[in-house]
Amino acid sequence: MKTKNITSYLLTLLIIVVLCSCKQEGEYHPITDRIEAEGKNYHGNLTSDELLAGTELIKITEGDHTFLIPERKGQIKLFACIECHSKPVSQMNGLNEKKAHWDIKLNHANGETMNCTTCHNGNNMNNLNTITGKNVDFNLSFKVCAQCHSSQFEDWKGGAHGKKVAGWPPPRASMTCVNCHDPHKPNFETRWPSIYNTEKAKERKEDLEH
Amino acid sequence: MSENKKWYSLDLGLSKNKKTSSSCGCGKTSGGCNNHGTKNTQPTEMSSEDFFEAAIDASIGDERHRDGFEQVFDVKMDRRTAFKKLTASLLIGAGAVSTSCSSFAGDDTKEKAQIDWEEQFKGNYKLMTNEEKQGTINRLMRSYELRTGKNISMTAENAEEDVLFGYAFNISKCQGYMDCVSACVEENNQDRNSQMQYIRIHEMKDGEGFKFDNADDNYYHEVPAEGHFYMGTQCFHCDNPPCVEVCPVQATWKEDDGLVVIDYDWCVGCRYCMAACPYDGRRFNWSKPQVPENEVNKNQHYLGNRMRKKGVMEKCTFCVQRSRKGKNPACVDACPTGARIFGNLLDPNSTIRWVLENKKVFRLKEDLGTEPKFWYFMD
């Protein structure tokens, strides 16, 4: 009789434990759990194809990441550069030709670290070059930037740095460095905010007066 | 379709298929007049005593235990029946009015009255079928056209499968330019009179941490200001939203893609949600929102940027009219510094997932258990 009582007691306890451990629908849980659970069988339906339709894009693969970036050469007004730069820069120096690019002032690192040819290939103006003198296509200019700005490069590859071209669904199309930063002066300048809330300022003033 | 509806919608004789109503003039759903009794199923073989009992049950039911006052006032009536009675009587009045006025009123006026009437008695958007959603946005579009002579395009896209929206904000990148705020105001048709803004950019002193009391969210000087950093707040679209919990009329809820939305036509303006939100994410229309006609964004969503009215809540919807079409919210597109990252949390290859997995992210007031889908991070 006693054992029977104990077994039935244990049994009810077990049932209660099982019932309590079962998660109820809609029960509070961390968002990370939800992402993991619901993302398991992910198959997205939406695409950004339509939004990207008007933009010339090229596909790049860097490490584990493959994505699109805007094509660049077609956007440069005076490309190809050798139409003017028919000779290497060293030979064109001192010639009494019309001055071009007179408005470009290099404000990037300092003169000891960088000059024009740190990025531009003086012998083949149609290309950029790495520090070690390897040619880099203008479309892949991020490779030049990535030599020094390695942490920004990591973030950009993952998607933590920079902007998207359009839309959030795949395929991923990210702006490349030069779409936001002018490589000759890459810093963002200080400026006035684009909006000021006069109503809020008034309210605050009234609050202070009371 | 109409059989499964969870609310009563007004039939002004537009749909001809009138179902034979189970209600009768007596005003009760379960007995009370003799018309109901005969409908109840009775077994064919029944003793006369049983039959007598059943007949009494069917005809007066509970009421044989009650009398007088209780019988009259303690009537079992759900909301639907109550509305039925109410609208039925109103309908008669309105019918009379419309027929008597028909010789004076133009077709437009009549149509407008019809639209207003149907809008007045439509159900909660959350419970609508797709056809009903389409119906209401068609009415709203037509109503706008009748009132202003201009066309708007309004949609009612539902949440897409396998989508859960998330947002990340890079504190190191934000420079306080406020381009996001102005883009948001333009996109979402916010009231220009009260200068309502969903987004706040807080200017905080370096080295003092997050002190919202000391922060300035309405600065006007060149930015970024020396010795300050900037961070933005807006609706965080919590996964466990306290604002939804407190709404007494269920006018706000969480959609399947994680957006916390408001049915502006169901909101009663009690502002409980505003008090419940720990993040100052909700705004109230103290007056009728005013947007100059030429500045109205005409690409609208029922749950998003359509024109609001006086006395209702509104807030950031992650630009539902854009995000459900695959676009980024206006603030994300407008930000010149790339501080704002938006995407699908369920897509393992999305950039937002990379940020969550590879950057040191945190959320505001995490200990409240609200589970915001809005993360902050630094370079």
C-alpha cells in the first residue's frame, strides 16, 4: 500500500514536472532563441532585384563574403585616364600643358605617409596600385583602401560598415568605399543638422519658465 | 466569407446575398420569444414530459429561474449582437435620411456618406480577411480622392513569410546630422504643425555614458560637436512589447514580421501605450495632423504612413510601406554615415545577422525583458 502511494505520488510529480517544462505557445523567450528557431528553415521569397535594376553592379568575393558593389569606371567622367595621361606622370611633370585636377587637394593621412602615387599607378594611369606596386582596377578600389583600413574592411565585408545600394533582401549590394568617402579627403565634414524642432524648443522653454 | 467573420459589418444593401438571419424581433439570441423554440432539434421519439421540458427550455431557457427585472436587463448579448441591434436601428434612420435627401445630394456626397458609414463600422484590421483589408484601403483611397481630388496609392501587404525585421545602430558612426529625422517626417506624413518626429537623436557628452537626462535631443549647432557622441532612439519593435499588453482595445499589436503596428481607426487615444513604453517610442496626435498637400507622401500603407487623425497614437513602423516591399526604411536610406543597418533577422546571410554575431551589441534597458529588435554597437 505504501509503495503504491509513493509510486502514485512520484508519478504525479513527474507529470507536473513534464507539464511545467513544456514551453507554452507565446511564452516569453529571448529574441535570440526565436531567431534561431524560426531561422532554421529559412527560405526567403523577396529579392532586391527590382530595386537594383537600374544600377550597374559587379560581383566580388572577399573571404567568406560574396556580394555586389557598384561599378565605378563608368561613373568617372574622364575615364579612361590615359586619354590625357599618355605618358607616365614622371615624364609629364614640368611640361607646359594645361593644368588638370588643380582642384584636388590631398587631405588623407599626411604627406610623409601618402602622395598621389600611393594609390594611383604613375606608370599606368588607368589603374590604381597597391603599396607594393601591383595594379588594382578602379572598380576594385576597396582593395587599395583595405591595405591600411583593415578593421573597417572587415566590418564592411560583413556589412557593419557602409550602406546598402538598395533594399534589405538578397542579393546583397553594398556601396563601396568611394561611394561615400572622397578618397582625396575621406573625412566627413562638420555641418548643420538638417532639421531643428522649434516646437520642442518652445515647449522646453515654457517648461523651464514654470 | 461573411460566415467566418468575427465582427459585424454593415450591409447597406450592396451585397444581395442576405442570409436568413437567426435573430428575430424579440431581441434575444437564445430564446425569449416563440420563434426560436421551434428551431431547436428535437429527437423524433420523446415522451410527452420530456418534450414539454425541452420546449420550455428552448423557449424561455434560463429565464424560468428569473423573472421581472432580471429577465429584461440580464440578457445574454455579446458585442456582436449588441452592435447588430444598434446598427440595425441606425440603419433604418440612415436609410430614411438618404432617401429623403437623395433629390438634393449629389452622387459624390452620397458616395462619401456611404464610405464614411462603412468606415465607421468596419472591424479591427488585425481580424480582417485580405478582401476586407482591400475593401477598407479602397474606401480610404476613394475617400481621399473625393475630398481632395487627388489620388493616393495605399496598400495592405501582409507580413512576408520567413521575415523578422531587425535594426542595428552604430554609435561610433552617427554624427548627428539628423538627415534620418527629416527623411522620416517626409516619408511618414507626420504632423508639421506640432513637428512630430519619431526619431530622436541624443547628443551626449563623451565620458559620461548614456545619460538621457543630460542629453540634448534638439540641438542646433554644427555637428559633430567637439566632445560629444550621438545616438538615436525610436520605436524598437520589441518582441515582448509592453505597449501591446496595455492597449485596452487591441488597436496595437505585433505582426508576424515583428513590426509593432497600430490600427489608427481602432485606437481610442487613451495613451496607455505611451505610458507603458519604456523607450519614449510613441507619439500622440493632440491636434489634427497637418501636411501640406504637395508634401504628402502618396505611397501609403494602412498600418504605416497613411493620414492619421486627431486623438490617435502613432510611431515608427520601420516604414512598413517600404520594408514590406523590400526597401530599407527611409532613415536607413537617408543616413549619410551608414550608422543604420536594417535587415531580416531570420536570413543567416543578412548583414544584420553578421552585426549581431560579430560586433559587441547591446540594447537599451535589456533587464526589462522587452526584447527590443534594435541593437546598438560600436566600431
